[in-house]
Amino acid sequence: MSEKIIEFRKVNKYYGKFHALKDINFNVNKGEKIVICGPSGSGKSTLIRCINGLEQHQDGDIIVQGNVVEKTLKNIEVVRKEIGMVFQQFNLFPHLTILDNCALAPTWVKKIPKKKAEEIAMEHLKMVKISEQANKFPGQLSGGQQQRAAIARALCMSPQIMLFDEPTSALDAEMIKEVLEIMIDLAKAGMTMVVVSHEMGFAKTVADRVIFMDDGKIVEIKKTKEFFENPENERTKLFLSQILK
Amino acid sequence: MQIENIKNWLKINLFSSWYYSLISIIIIYYFLLIFPKFLDWAVFNATFIGNEKSDCKSSGACWVFIKVWFNKLIYGFYPEKDLWRINLSFFILIFTISLSFFIKDKFKIYILFFLILIFPIIAFVLIKGGFGLEYIETREWGGLSLTFILTFFGIIFAFPLGILLALGRRSELFFIRYFSLLFIEFWRGIPLITVIFAAAIMFPIFLPQGLNVDKLLRVAVGIAIFESAYIAEVVRGGLQSLPKGQYEAAKSLGMGYWKMNFLVILPQAIKAVIPGITNTFIALFKDTPLIILVGLLELLGMVNLAKSNSYWLGLAVEGYLFVGIIFWFFSFILSRYSQNLEKKFSSERY
Ligand SMILES: Nc1ncnc2c1ncn2[C@@H]1O[C@H](COP(=O)(O)OP(=O)(O)OP(=O)(O)O)[C@@H](O)[C@H]1O
Ligand SMILES: [Mg+2]
């Protein structure tokens, strides 16, 4: 069997009294691509954000690359260094140029010399096809360009795992395509990816498995082909019929 | 063409409707009534030449007063032969600040570093003495130079402290959060005069016997702590204006608390509140005269002293006008500088 890179064991998460994740169990293998879908408020963001400790879980174990994510987040920086994250709202740093956005964490977190960090940044900006924007500020770029810059920024830390939380939901159709292309390239390069997305076309081309969530629970988790052809649960069927319309 | 433009301007700005016209006319009338009188007093009938009050025979202002007392107004009772030490300090300060206008952005951090960490030491040794320079007691310091010293000290002390307090107030650690909260609310809740009195008079009572902290230093620290509470609240406003996503992006890149704050959060938060910070510093600058209450004489204090000198009685107006102009001038420069910064940052971003 292939190597487990992320493990969830009976994970529970509460926001105050609200039970947001209920007994979550699943594994992600190295190099695997997982797409998570489900209705709004079902806990997709919460789940993905527990992986790198942007949310704390209260119960159960999360293990990333053999490191237990402590419930107190004591060791979280070790875990985070290996995980890149891309957000719906891009979250680029508006006071820095695109190049500096990318070089900042490598220089200060990984202590790579600035020159070298900028070279690495430039390489990744080329990969996401916006190297000519390197010296602009985020506010001067289109949404699609900003999201690609954000992907480059995460990749500059050479992560083992990439998390995407609805990376294309804030974009127009035209820009969605350019971002998805980059993500497909990344998948082909063998990156382990966990993607929250409603882009079912993307899921079909890229995902190894698809997770369907509802009401804080994993309702269904299946190989992509089976997921789309043979959904078992009624809620999954309903959801798919709505979204594939 | 020119006249056409002027006409248009007047119409738009002063006479756009009958009530605006009325207000404009009233204001212009009073201006014409008062301004010539003021000019007569301040310039045409004023006396500029001479060395004594008796040289001022006209009905106008007696600027001789300012001229004779000039050195005292600027340097206080600092020994005449050592004035170069103060001058040199200020020259270094002004030189470094001007330099920052001409060099590349990435070197500016070194200038800041110099101004915050190295310059204060140089200036302290120069002005106070040591390393072969004769010691000059702080009670001999005074005048405008003391105003500057207090303001500068206040800024470089209050700014970092204020930032830490602002961070502390939003900390997740219970003790740090409540300590910061209490600290800020305590200092914001008492008047500056009380702080100055307490620092000068009450504080020494609590010191162990034999330990003696310079009065000026006590007062300066008191003022700086007082202002830091205001800076903290201003900076907190900036911190609150940042979206949560900025924190999350920084965290997801593996940054810990300090890196996240110093590389990502504070640069944005501080830029967002430059006007508020400038305001606080201008207030600090203009509050320094209060130290007169504990016998320390900065610019205004020196004027007070000079005008009650038996040879120079009755020249308060000239003195206060001089002080007013100086305070206005430097406050104005500070405010322009901050507008400059704001513009620069906003053009940088969009
Ligand atoms: N910080 C929070 N405090 C309290 N409740 C929260 C918080 N964040 C999320 N929730 C609640 O947890 C539930 C799951 O939220 P989550 O953001 O994970 O949903 P989602 O599946 O990502 O939805 P969407 O598709 O709208 O992004 C929701 O009911 C939400 O209201
Ligand atoms: Mg979400």
C-alpha cells in the first residue's frame, strides 16, 4: 500500500456548542488528489483548515507526515512548513510586490538567502505564467493572476501537500480556466492535493477520490469514476443532480 | 485669459450663491481690517535693531527681545562654549532625515535603524557628556532644543512600546491581554499634567535610598509612556482594519507570531494609520511645554522666564507669537511629511 501522508482519526470539531465536524475518518496517500464537495455550511473549509491548524480540533487525531497536529497547536509551524494553502480570496500581501510576496516566507521562514529566494520565486512565477507581473503589486493584477500568484507563493516553500479552499469561487469563467490549468499541471507533477471545489469537470480530470460532505460528516468517499457513476447516498445523488445540471 | 481664470475661480469658490458671497464679504472685510494693523505692528512699526528694551521706542513689536534672548530660547542655560554639541546633534539628525529622501527604499531600513538605535546614543553622549566631553547637567538644558529632545525621545520610545501594547491587547494570552488593556486604559485615563507631577515629585519618594534618577529622564519617560497608550490605540485601529485572511496566509506559510506580525501585519496596519500616528506625535510635541510645571524650561518656559526678567517686562506678545510660529512651523512640517508618506504608500499599492 502507498504511504499515508494525511490521516484523520475520529476527528471532532466544535465552534462553541456548534458541532462542525463529526467523527471524520479518512486518509490521503502521498501523491493523491482529493476533491471535497458538499453544500454550503457542510464543513468543507473547516475540515481542510484543520489539516494545517488554521482551525483547532477538539477530539481525535490528525497526523500529517507522521507529525501529530497537537490540539494546542504547539508544534503547528513544523506541520505548516510542509503544507501550502490557497484561499478563495487569494490573500496576497498587498504591501509587497508579487515577487516579494513569493520570496518573503522562503527568506524568513526557511532562511534561504534573499537572492536565491527571488530566483526560486521567479521560477514559480514562470510556471504559473505571470513572471512579467513580478514587480507589480497585487492590487494591479486581475483576480486570475492574483490567484496564480498565490499558488506560486505557496509553492515557493516547496510543500509536500497543497490545500485549496474554493480557489476559483471568486473568479469569472475566463479566469477560472487559467487557474484550473495551473492546478492540473501541478497535479500532473505529482503533488499531493486536497481541493475544496465545485468544479466537477476538474474533479473528473484530476481527482483520484472525491469526498462528499454534509452536515459536518463525510457522507460518501469514493474513487472518482465510481463517485460520479454510482453514488450511493441519496444526498450525494441530489447534490450531484443539482450541480451537474 | 488669466483674468478670466481668476474670475471663474472667485465665482466657484467665493461667490457661488448669495449667502456664500455674504460670508466671503464679511470674512474679507475683517481680514482687511485686521491684517494691515497686524503688519504695521509686526513689521512696519517694529524695532529690529538694538540690544536693550530701551531701543524699542516705536509702537510696534520689539523683536530686539527675541534677538537678545535668542540663544537662551533655543538652548536654555546650556554653556555657551558647548553649544556646538547640541548643534552637531541636530545637524546629524537633520542630515540623516534628509538623506532618507534621496536614497533607495531598501536602504531606508538602515537609516531607521540608525535613528532609533545609534543616533540616540551619539546625541546623548554629545549633549550630556562623557568620552572626554565635559558633563552638562540636565537642569542646564532648555529652550527649543529641549522641546526637540523630549519629542524625539518620546517618539522613539512611545512608538515601539505602543506597537507592543497594541499587539498585547489582541494577544490570545490572558495575562498579556489584560495587562495591556489595563496599562493602556490607566494611562489614557489620567491627564498628562498628573503624569509629569508624579514623575517629577512623587516617583523619587518610592525609589530606594541613594538611588537617584535624573528628573528630566523621569519626566521624559513619563511623557513617553503616556503617549505610548495613545499610539497603542491608534495602531490597534490599524490592526482591526486588516482582513483575517492576511493572518491566515502568513500562518499557512509557516510564519510564527513575530514573523507574521512584523513582516505582514504591522507594515500594513501602520501604513493604514499614519495620520493618527502623526496626530499623536504632533500632540506630544505641543504638550512638552507642560514640563514648566516641574521647573523644566523648554521653549515656552524660556519665553516665560524672559518676559518676567525685570529689564524686559511687558514683551509677552512678541514672545508668545514667536513660540506660536515655531510650534506651528514644526507641526506643519510633521503633518506634511506624513501626507507625503500616505501618498507614497497609496500610489505604491494601486
Ligand atoms: N469561526 C466560526 N465560528 C462559528 N461557526 C463557524 C465558524 N466558521 C464556520 N462556522 C460554521 O461551521 C459550519 C461549517 O462551515 P464551513 O465554512 O466549514 O462550511 P463550508 O462547507 O466551507 O461552506 P461554504 O461552501 O459556504 O464555504 C457552518 O455552519 C458555519 O456557520
Ligand atoms: Mg468554505
